[in-house]
Amino acid sequence: MPRPLLLSLALALTPVLFTTACAADPAAQAAVKPAQWPFAATEVARFDSPWAMAFLPDRSLLVTEKAGRLVHLDPASGRRHAIAGVPKVAHAGQGGFGDVALHPQFARNGLVYYSYAEPGENDTRGAAVARARLVLDAQGGGRLADAQVIWRQTPKVSGNGHYGHRLLFGPDGKLWISSSERQKFDPAQDMGGNLGKIIRLNDDGSVPADNPFAAQGSPANQVWSLGHRNILGLAFDARGRLWENEMGPKGGDELNLIQRGGNYGYPLVSNGDHYDGRDIPDHHTRPEFVAPKISWTPVISPSSLIIYDGAQFPQWRGNGFIGGLSSQSLVRIAFDGDNAREAERFDMGARIRAVTQGPDGALWLLEDGSNARLLKLTPRT
């Protein structure tokens, strides 16, 4: 089927939502300084350009570093070991080793999933997702065994930006992947490729029969939603709804509530503009596209997203937390039904690459760049 017809079908299936993006609350943008934080931040370890982390059942931690290293850390003792078997990565710009996630039945099958920028032919590259068994030794080191690539961005293109490749297992047991548009704009609306899309797969990489574009064949059958720019955060709330954050162009960072088959409009609409000064029509001009629930200008550069449900901060249960890069902040999001607002912003004094919730309900942050700190946030006493 020709690509324009595929796109027409995609647009026809897109729900029409007359939603106005809520701008971030100006009062919330006055970031809370460390002396007023309701938490204490304790340095646990340091890493070289880390990107993501995942807790194992024994409360040890896997941390990825962009250059192509997977580190197994015991936060209690500080002991760390390298995990062998990491694939060759295209480490340049925003590319490198990316996310890491555990299979929902990890305690039984030992499967970990990881994403990375994969080199291709003729100076091209694209994100890939693989799974492998994590085999640990008695000392805390180990290896990735029986590795298998289960998904790739298509097409591979030149450049070193906007891979996305965030991984998340949903309540349905499916694997969700953010596939950013690689700074190529138009692929986000092209159903002949999987760039600028949110992907939903079975845990073995096969395509669920109930995906919204399943009848269109590969790669459209992988797609859950389209029209995205650079998606770096995915999280499910207690109602099983998927939220994502993505970087806008010059202005217009977004928090979106994801709809099945939804088209979020990029690059046809955005609440930001092109970096060269060219205008992009705002979301309100094209109500056939799904509008963001929050739009940020100035941007926060959102790097990651969780929705908190732990015990250490009971006042924040059900709130979202976004790591901010250029804003050097931790941003708290309050939800009200299908709507959201920025409730608070904490000045962390460093670019925040990742945020997650620990097994005991503490918040854990990874800073960005070389000599980056791993921080544990606990209630201030």
C-alpha cells in the first residue's frame, strides 16, 4: 500500500480531541532551592555519562553508561562490577547505550531488555532493542547471555540525535518502546517507518494482534501512536493509562496522555518553533491532532518520567516526576483526571538524566554527563 494512503488511514483512525494544552504554572517554575527541599539527597555512587537504571529484586541496581557499559551496583556497600556481553554501540552525540528494563517475570526467567544506538551501513545508525538472560556470579559481576535483538528503528538514518529508545513494560505485559524521529521531522507522520512513534510489542518482539494499525503490515503494525518528536519518558498511572514526555523544538516541551492510534501532530503542529526561526503552527490550530496536557516554554528538557506510588512520600502518591536536563531540575506533576499541571520544581543544580522509584519508595536520580552522581532522595527528618 502506498505510504500516503497509509498515512491517510492513520489520520482517519486518530481520535479527534479538542484539548487545549495547559501551560506550566508560572508559580511552579520558581524552583525550590535545596534548603527548602522536603527531602534529603544522599550521594550513593558516581558514573560516567549514565543513561538509565533498573532495580533487581535483591535491591541491587543495573546502570547503563552511554559509552557501552552495564554496571551492577550494590547501593548498600558501593561495590560495583561490569556486566559483560554489551553490544557494540554507536557512541556519539545522543547515541550510545540506552535504557534497561526487567521482564515482569524476571525473578523466574532472568530476562533483561536494553536499548542502544546501533551502527548501520553508509554512516547510518538507529536504535535497537535486545533481550538477554542476566547471569550474575558470586562476586556480583556477570554477563548477558543468549542475547537476541527483537526490534530496530527503521529506516536507519544519518545523525546522532533523537533516538528515544525508552523501554517500559505495561500492566498488560506488553513492551512499550519510544522511537523518536531522529531529528528528521517528517518520518513522525510516515507510517512506512517507525520513527516518531510509540511502539507496542509482545515480550518476544512479535506484534500484538490488537495494535491499532495491525492490518497495515510492518512496520505500521508496531505503532500505538504517532506524530512524536523526542520521547524520553514513559509511565503508566494507577488507572493503566500511558503518559509520556517529549522534547519540543525551540519551545513546546510536552507531557501527553497517550491514546490508542492517536496522532500528536509533530512536525505539522507544535507549541514550539523550528530552531532556524521558522514558525510551526500551534496545536490549537489543528484540533484533529491530540494536544499535550502540559506544554513548557521555556523548555525543561524532560529526560524521564515516573508516576510515584511508594510509601516514603505518601503526600506524593499518584504524582509524576520528570527529570529535567537544561532546567537542571526535578519536576513534580499533579494529575486531575485527564488533566495535569506542574505542581513543583526542585532546583537540583545539575542536569537530571533519569529518575526512578526504589524498592523502599525512595526516589533515585541519575545526573547527566561525566562524573555524574547517583542520588537517593528520602524524607527530610
